[in-house]
Amino acid sequence: MAEAFIFVLMGLGALAGAVTVVVARNPVYSAIGLLGTLLSVAVLYVAQLAHLVAAVQIIVYAGAVLTLFLFVIMMIGVDEDQSRDETLPYQRWVVGGLAIVIVAFAAGITLFGDFEWVPAATATDPEATNGTVEAIAGPLFTDWVLAFEATALLLTIAAAGAIALAHYRRREA
Amino acid sequence: MVDPGWYMALAGALFLIGALGLLLRRNALVMFMCIELMLNAVNLTLISAGRALNDINGQVAVFFVLVVAAAEVVVGLAIIVAIFRLRASASVDELSELRG
């Protein structure tokens, strides 16, 4: 019962934040909306026993990524009077049609299809997915150690690439 | 316990909103935030599916998605700043450098 209450409250918060990201004219408001969504999703993680992932979500996403976003917004400057005229012909109609098709497809599968979201949903064992540091670290450093090393390489390359881009100067022709 | 299907539905709605924003907005920064939104929706799906299947690997996968998202943000924002230096605008409509 408590989880249902948290789900409704945080789900609505996440949706409201997401709509704010898309609708807000000012990019700063978009960033604040994104923050609301990220925090709500973090609470939903905790409700599903993913404790470590929720902590990482708040530290990495709400902390580092969003701060980076705000830095760049402040650097680029907030231009409030952005034109919202659509320059591509029929873009809005095509997007709206696509959204309706996707929603109808998902609803059709859920309501009429012979389709189970997850086969074993009836017998969940809270101990098996209790996302403590030990529980995550076990598979992370045994089964997934190769992927772990690959992400280390990826982060190094990304940092080097960002520095290279920041040092970019236009060549005098 | 809330049925995992509900979490999936919420994640689907978040993903759809992010996709719509990506298609409708023209500000490169806002488009980037919409990508983050879609990544978060996928993470939520992974966690609820992992919980329903009694498998901790769903949470491990979210970990990797987080790392990739962080790397993507670093490079993407650096590109946006580099473009802004060149054009003094964050609107993707005005980018036509690669036009033949």
C-alpha cells in the first residue's frame, strides 16, 4: 500500500518534470524540470530496493550532470524569446501521429494481447534484488568485469575528447 | 507491491515525452535534456524488470547506462559549446556546416 502511494506521488512528479523539460521556454526551467524527474525516479528506485543505484543517480545525475547542464546554460546565455515557429513542414502533425500510433500500440498489447510483462512476476523474492553495495559489486566485478573495464576506457576517451574540443581554435586560414 | 507493468507504463510515458521533446524542440540543450529523460525511462524499466525477475543484473545494467550517459553528456556539451563559439547560437536549425 505504501509503495502504491509512493508510486503515484513520484510518478506524477516525474511526469510533471518531464513535461516541464519539453514545454518550458527558458532552458533553466527545463533543467529544473529535469531535476524533479531525476529525483522522483531516484525515489522510485528506492521503492524497488535499488538503493545503490538511487544514490548513484542522485550523485551522478542530479549532482554532476545537471550542474554541467547549468554551467553550459549560463555560458551560452539564456535567450528567452526563442522563436517557436516550426520550420519543417508537417513536423508537428507527423510527431503527433507517431505519438498516437505508439500509445495505441502499447495499449493494444497491454489490453488485448496475450502478453505478460514479466513471466515471474508472481513470486518475487525481495532478498534477491536488494541492491546493496555488496549485491551490486558481486556481479559487477565477476560476470561484468570486461564491460567494467570497457567503461573505464570509455570515460577516459570521453574526458580526453572533451578537453580536445575545449582547446579547439579556429585555424587562421 | 506495485505491479511491474505500472512501472513500465510510467517509463513508457517518460520515454514518449522525451522523444516528443527531441523531435519538437530546436534548442540543442533542451534536446539533450530530452535524451537524458529517455535514458532515465529505460533505467526505470531495467530496474523494475530485474526486480520482477529476481535478477540483480538489471541494476548492474543500469550502472553501465549511467556511465555511458555521463560520458555522452561530457562530449555532447563540449560539442555544443564549441558550436556556440562558432555560431553564437544553440539552435540546431542554424547548423548547416555539413550541407553539401
